[in-house]
Amino acid sequence: MPNKTFNNIPLSVLDLAPVLEGFTPEQSFKNSVDLAQNTEKFGFNRYWLAEHHNMPGIASSATSLLIGHIAGATNEMRVGSGGVMLPNHASLIIAEQFGTLETLYPGRIDLGLGRAPGTDQATAYALRRTLNQRVEDYPMQVEELENYFAGTAAVHSVPGEGLKIPIWLLGSSGFSAQMSAQKGLPFSFASHFAPDNTVAAMNMYRENFTPSDLMDKPYAMIGVNVIAADTEDEAKYLATTQQEQTLSIRRGTPEKLQPPIENPDEAWSEMEKAVVEQSSNSAYTLIGTKETVKQGLEKLLEETGADEIIINSQIYDHKARVRSYEIIGELME
């Protein structure tokens, strides 16, 4: 495996368009535009938005619309989905939406696909009107989507047909790794929330990769949580926001993104502290100064051989979030 450094692999941005406590989604979208414009200047490769529903702290539910908004506010960086949850949609609708995006912003749009609903069962029913869809149907849906872009389907996607829109398969298990390999597609692993399966999935993808018309060799990206700041103490303080979010999801009471807290030991029970410690000590969650983050990312590159890293930073203060990405961006210089 070739030695990889920040000089020869790209870094990218994963944005959940967080809704901050005390603010509305309107502010989230303004923050996302500002973050995208700044990270483009910092040299980041792509900017992905994730589809979630019925989540008070995530505003990127209408993912295609927000991708267009971000693409229109930037100039060169790639913009896409990380990802669109395909079982929530008819494949034709996604072909038309991303065909429209690619037509408006040629050569800049990525279509990352996931097979989870990105929500709870009740919301999945509200989205699809039925829960009869099976995991086994997902490969068929992906093939339908490919056929719409290729112009080999009985129904035509206008726009969309004939366009070369990169399809990525996203996953947190071996399923999407295997499927990406078989289809010769790029693969993105959600190691930022499923770290234990990362190396096995990456190996499975590479070992089973079949060249396609799109790609002659595998290309894999990993997700990493990063909270970077000018001091270790500031980074640890900012990171309590992400830790609070983890706890709220574990409790089954998701909420808006909360401000950081000064004394987490007083706010959390012993069991909650153990949950926070486990998530924060993951190799795929890096909290600290530029040097701390650099060492962590270099270790992950060595262990996974990733071709690209996409970074999620759940930070309440928008200026601190931009600064975190600025610090990370300095690693690419």
C-alpha cells in the first residue's frame, strides 16, 4: 500500500446543517453557506450534506435542495450527498433531481447513496407510506438509478439521462463495501459512527473490487469526527457539544445542537460519562490542536489506506467551527 500523506490525499467536509439551540434552520443554512465558502478557500475537495428526517438538530432533510443552494454559493469544490437514503425515494426522482443539479453545476455534483432510512420507523412510514421495502431491494434501486443515467430504462430521466454523475455507495458495514466492489464504484465508510468495522470493510472493498467503465481501481473514503482548536483545553470544551448530542441520541431524545458546557462531570451521570469516554476515545474522533489532529489522521491513513477523508465537526459556535476546519486545512498546505 503506497504511503499516503496530506500532500497527496484530499480532505472533505460532511455537514449535517446543525440546528443550534436558540436558532432556527434559517441560520443553519446561512452557516452552511459560510462554511462551504470558507472550506473551499481552505482547499477542501468536496462538501457533502446528509439526509436525516424528524431530527430537531439537523436541517438537511431536503438534501437535493440544499446541495443546489451550496453549489450556487461556491465556485469549484464538489458538492453532493453523504448521503441520499435511496429507500426513501423513487429512483427516478433522484435521477431527475441530481440530473438537474449536474446540469446546473456541471462536473461538480456527487451522488452518495445510503440504504438506511436516516430516521425512525414512524417517519420512514411517513416518507414511504409503506415499510414493505426490504434490504434486498436496495441493489435493484441502485441499478434502476444507473439505468436512468445510462438511458437504458423504459422511462427517461430528463434531465439526468446521459450525464456522468459519480455514484458513491455509503455504508457502516460490509454490505455496501461488497456492493461497491462488485459494481466498481467509489466507497465511503461511516467510520465516524461505526469505527470498529472500518478496516475490515475497507479490506473487503479492495480485495473484491472489479474494475468498471467508471473506475479501474478502488477508491475509498473514511469519515472522521474532528474538533480542532488553538489549544487542547478549548478543543475539549468545544467537543462537549458533540458529546451532548451523542448522549441525547442514546437517550432517545434527540435535540438541537447544544452549547458546550464548562463542567461536564457535574452534568452527566457515571453511565453517561462512560458513554462519552468511549465515543471520544475512538481513533475516528480527534479532539485537540493541529498537531494532535495531524498525528491522529496520519495514524488513520496508515491503518486504513484511505484515499480521502471526510470530516464531520459538530461545533456549536459557528466561528469556532470555521476555525476548526481552517486548522485542519492547514495540514494540506
